[in-house]
Amino acid sequence: MSSVAPLVSPTAQIASTTQIGVSYRALQEGEWTRLNRPTFVGERCDIGHFCVIGEESHIGEGSIIDAYCMVEGGVTLGKNVLLTHRASVGAKVTIGDNCIIGGTLICEKSQMGNNCRVFGSLTHRQLNPTLNWDAEEAEEPAPILADNVFVGWGATIIGGVNIGEGSYICAGATVTKDVPAHHIVTGTNQIQAPADWNGALGKSPFFAES
């Protein structure tokens, strides 16, 4: 555990089996760059059984972390975020307000705007898997999601791609390139405007403002 005591709001509900302020994992090479801030759990948060909250992570007020979820070190969660279905959030990820993350792996240093719902995985490309896992030269950019993005079950977003505001990534899709705002992705990088979509999704209120 971190030597710095976590700051936990007295209005937060923390299950007895949860660990708050767990140290960063050991690196195979080098040391973590520190954020130099205490672990923080905000007002009215609810953290379920067997969760792990890493040191230097900030959990915004009103957030809910369901049982068995993992939040690694240096993560920033906004207000009213829900982590559920054993979600795992990598080190130094930033997640905006009112997001729902379920049953998925979010790779370290990913970024996510407000009002996103993500049920697929965000991963690094690992272009050269012969490099040591934590080597400085092996570090790659992570995905960036704008506001109001939906990522369906089993979808995978790979590498330092930008997913535009209000985009809809269908279940099972694979995304390895940038997606414009208010577009739909299915299959492997099959990107369509809602007007070109044959089906109810293209007429969904999700795209009404676009």
C-alpha cells in the first residue's frame, strides 16, 4: 500500500474487502512517473466488494465501482462514473463525467470524454512485441475517445486512434484508424454516416443532433 494515507469522503460507502491506495505494480524496467497527489475518493461514492483502487487515483463524486473492478494507479474518474461487470482500468487513464464502463479492459493512458458508454476494449498496438513490456522505447499512444461515444460489447479499439464525438462503435467491431464525429463503425474499420446505414440505428435519437 502507499505510504500516503488516502483521502476518503465520509459520505463514501466502501466495502470492507476493498483496497484503497494500492501501490503501482512493479515495472520490469524503470520507475513510474509520479503524479504526487494522494489517492482520493469523493463524496457519495459507492465502492463494492473486492475492488482495488490504485494509489494516486482520483474517484469523482457520485461514482459507483461495482464488485471486483480494478482501478490501477494514477487514474482520474470524473463525477457519476459507473464501473461494472469487473471492468479493469489501466494506470493513468482519464475518464470524464457520467461515463459507464462495463466488462472491459481500458489500457493505460487512454483518454475518454464525458457521457461515454464503453463495453469493448481499448488496447495498445504492440507493433514490436519483442521489446520488453515496460521498456521506454516500447511505449505507444493509447486511444482517445471524445464526448458521447458508444462502444459495443466485444469491440476493440487499437492504438492511438481518435474516436470522434457521438460515434457509435458496433458490438464486435475492430477499429485501428480515426473515426469522424457522429459516424457508425462495424466490422473492421467499416465507417458509415448514419444516413447511409440500412437499419434502425441510423435513425436513432443518438444521432439526432448531428
